[in-house]
Amino acid sequence: MARSEGWGVIAEIRNLRISFPLYQGRKWALKGLDLTLKGGEVFAFVGESGSGKSATGYAFMGLLPPYARVEGTILFQGRDLFSLPPREWCKVRGRQISMIFQEPMTALNPTVKVGRQVAEVFMLHSGLDRRGALDETVRLLEEMGIPNAEVRMEDYPHQLSGGMRQRVLIAMAMAASPRLLIADEPTTALDVTVQAQIISLLKRLQKEKGTTIFFITHDLGVVAEIAHRVGVIKDGVLLEEAPVDQLYSKPLHPYTRALLEVLPHWDRETRTFQLPRVRERPSAEGCPFFSYCFHANSECALELPPLKDVASGKVRCWLY
Ligand SMILES: Nc1ncnc2c1ncn2[C@@H]1O[C@H](COP(=O)(O)OP(=O)(O)O)[C@@H](O)[C@H]1O
Ligand SMILES: [Mg+2]
């Protein structure tokens, strides 16, 4: 496992709240997220489907739909992203922050050869001409572990395997040498061997280029392979944050412990945990894990505890 050794802060999320009033009324999909990302680290953002992980990634990219309501701030290298004029944000997006999206097939244009799709990113961000961009594309595709890159770049997306498509997407995201890479479930659609290859590719990029990776996943098994620090989110609330070793050896929040202990309850289809409910949750207030928690008392139903510093991490639970 790579180490993150005291790098400076690259991004700070402060009290980020996101809702989709058109679809979900007054419900917040993200309920006041506070997170700090350090330069050069892999931060894993772990949670079940619908917990608000992708919405957080989209907020970084300025790509939430116009009907989304967004409050709070994201500071990136000290700059408040939400107050940047749109043209400035376009310079940050793609060049300094880029994202690998959750659905690899929809993120590529099916009618354009993959080499050209990568070359376009070079032309846009590095001002290279067509020839120069195509040369750089071959180099980058090789660096991403695509054999015969010169030949494969003439392929259309459907001619490549899932793993090769994911490598092309990572190449597109890395073309401008971003400081921060948001990887939204980059291995979910892949089989286990290919998953491992993509993880080791991302690890290498983090080590060799010092790219900070915000690694979104629902899979705590993958997290151990790649992350330095982990944040556990449920229903839009961050419940625990800790260095990866500590999270696995001494998980603090009952929800984190459940995630680690009850992997057999994992439903692959819905990507949620089918845990037995211990009791009903009386209201939307309080802890999102209330219905399942063996430690819960009435306070937990009524009030969400603050995120407290414990050991080298943070936990949001009245037990601490
Ligand atoms: N574009 C959108 N329009 C409406 N609702 C959305 C949109 N994106 C996300 N949501 C809602 O916000 C919540 C969080 O979604 P998301 O961030 O995609 O979760 P995750 O990535 O953790 O699975 C979900 O309830 C989802 O239905
Ligand atoms: Mg998602």
C-alpha cells in the first residue's frame, strides 16, 4: 500500500448540501458534507447505492444538473469553485480536476475511434496539433497498459473489452495531467481479474504522478487495495473517516463494522446491504443506521450526533 506522507491540503469540502427538489422534494441527497483531501493521497469514499457519492463527484466537476440545489463550498487549491466564473471553471475542469464516470460505455462516443477521442482531449487542453496529439495518444495509451496501442486506437469503443475501455477512459481523464482524479466506481462493471489490473494502474498513477484520487466505491474489499484514507457515507451523511489501516482494524461506527462484518448480506444487484431491520426509524432525523443498529437508543432516533475526533479519524456516533 502506498503512503501519503504529510502532503498539503488540495481540496476542502465545507458543509456541502445537495438536493434535487424536482424529484425528491425537501430531501437532501447530501446533508452537509465536510471533507479535506490531501495532495497525492487516495481517498476512498464508500457507501451504498444512493448515498450521495456520485453527486459529490459531480459537484467537484460543476456538472450537477441545473435543477440541483447546491449549498456550501468546495475549495480547490484555495479557490472557491462555486464562485468561479463559468469560463474559469472550464479551465479547472478537465485540466486540474477530471473524472472517470460510472458508466464506461456511456462515457465514450460509440461512433468515434477511441484514439481520436483521447487525442481531442490533448488538442483541447495542451494546444497540440492533430499529429502531435495522436503521437501523445499512442504514448499515453501504452502507459495505460494497452498493448499495440497504435493499432488499438483505430478501434471503436465496442471493439474493446470492458477493461480496455476503462483504460481508454482513464487515459482521457489523465491526458491533461490533472492534480485531482475523481474515479466513480471505476471497477464496478469489470470482472475480478480486470478489476485488480485497473486498481494497480490507478495506484501507479498516484505514485508516479502524485495525482490525488477521490476513489468512489461501494466495495470495502477494493478500498483496502488502494486507499490511504476512507470516508464512510450513508444517506448523505458522513459517518466515519479514518486512515485505512485503522478503519479495518478498529472500525468505530456500528455501520462501518456492519459493512465489514456482514459482507454475505451484500446484494450485488441493488448494491445495498439487505440487513435485518431491528426497528423502524421514527423520522428522517437522527442516525441513518438507526433501524439496524444494536447499540441505538432513543437519542439516536432524534438527533444526528456531531462528527467527533477519535484516534486518528472521525466518527459520527453517540457511543463516542
Ligand atoms: N441528476 C439527478 N436527478 C435527480 N436525483 C438525483 C440525481 N443524481 C442523484 N440523485 C439522487 O440523489 C441521491 C444520491 O445519488 P448518487 O449521488 O447518485 O448516489 P451514489 O452515487 O452514492 O449511488 C439519490 O437519492 C439519487 O436518486
Ligand atoms: Mg454513483
